[in-house]
Amino acid sequence: MPPADPALVLPDVTLVAVTSVAREATARALALSLDRARFGHALWLSDESPPDALSGRIEWRPIAPIGSRQAYSRFMLGELHRHVATRHALCVQWDGYVLNPESWDPAFGEFDYIGAPWPQFAGAHTVGNGGFSLRSRRLLEACAELPIRAAEAEDVAICRVHRTLLEERFGLRFAPPALAQRFAHERIPPAGPSFGFHGVFNLVRQTAPRQAATLIAGLEPQVMARNEHREILAWALRRGHWRLAWTVARRWRRLLAQTNES
């Protein structure tokens, strides 16, 4: 049975994912977001066609393979604007998606960038995470003009390194932390239902343990970081989710073996 037509309608927003890895998990994140909101457009930007779960629900535009985090950042900063025609883009990754559509606030759309706040940074520029983020087309176009260094993660480049330039030269607006925290959560626990989230350490809390184990087992070795393996393994063991713990431990062991071999 197809999902019910969602109550939340966002005609000025394009839902988009850019990936060459974690395809099944990314398709799931997109499908869940599409179940919970109706967007003006939905895009799968990848070197391979989307899984069957997205058949008829999304447009595939082939791109060159994304072979590294640096290549992902280069595409998000320099190429994404070519694909988005709506006023905003909602960028999602495999480990983040729309969670509570009733938490959408029209005020989100008044800003050019909004993502979950970062607790690891001090000062005023703590917004925010790019894995689940709302970006205006104006921002996407401005990012293509940034003097990006190869090692810069795209969200750090936008929200930390070049934020002042984007504000002063292009007049772009970044959401305040309090509003951003209602938009999405990552490393800061939400005070209430947020519109979306990012991070596999949050995904396992939103997913049945058996399904989470299946998702994680299907990921490429380098998709999850070592600290994420440690965090999820400890979380699963504390709760007695033995299959999930075993899956994560086996992946971690393989990752360590590959690192030692290289």
C-alpha cells in the first residue's frame, strides 16, 4: 500500500542526496523524507541509478562518481547549484532524514542556511551540520565562488571558514542556534521534537535494532568513522541489542585490519 499523502507540503524545496556510497541507506532516508513531506522536486545525484525503493518517486541525474569526502565537498560547493531550481534545497545523507514533519516552521525558510548546531565549536558560528541542512539557491550559487581549500569539509567551509564572506559579500543569512536546534539535532540532544536529524548515532535510536543492524551491515567499510563504531557498539551493548552490537563489532574489526594492512 502506498504511503498516505503527507500533510506537509514544501513546494519551494528540492529534496536532494548526492552519493556514490550507502545507496540503500540513502534511498531509505529519502523515502522516509518523501513519506513525511511533499517537495517541489526530489533529486538523486549519483553515478548509479537509485534503488527500487525510490522508483517513480525521484529524478535521477547521473554525475561522476563521488570517490572521497573531498570530492563530495567539491560537488556540494561547486556543482549542486546547477541542479536546484527551487528557492531552497533540503540536503540529506544516508544517516539523516525528516523525522517530525509537524515540527516544520515557516521561519526556517527565511534563512539561507540552517543545520544542526555544533557543540565542538566556540563563538558565534556554531550553525551547522550539512548532513541534514536547508540551503537557499542563493547560497548554493554563492558557494561556487568561494576560494575553497581541498581539505575543507563543505559544511565547515560554509559555516565557519567562509561564513563572514558569505554574509558580507552576498548578504546571506544563517539561522540562529536556537532556531537551528529546532530544525535538526546532531550532537546536541533535542529539547523537543526536531524536524530532522543527522548522525548514525541518532539513526540507531530511531530504528528498530534488527533493521539498524541490516543497514549498517550493508555500508561500505569507510562510511562510518571509528568513533561512531565505538559509540554505537557501547550503546547497543548497554541495551542488549546483541545483533546490532555484533554487526558493528565485526565492521570495526575489519576496518582496523584494513588500516593496519595499509
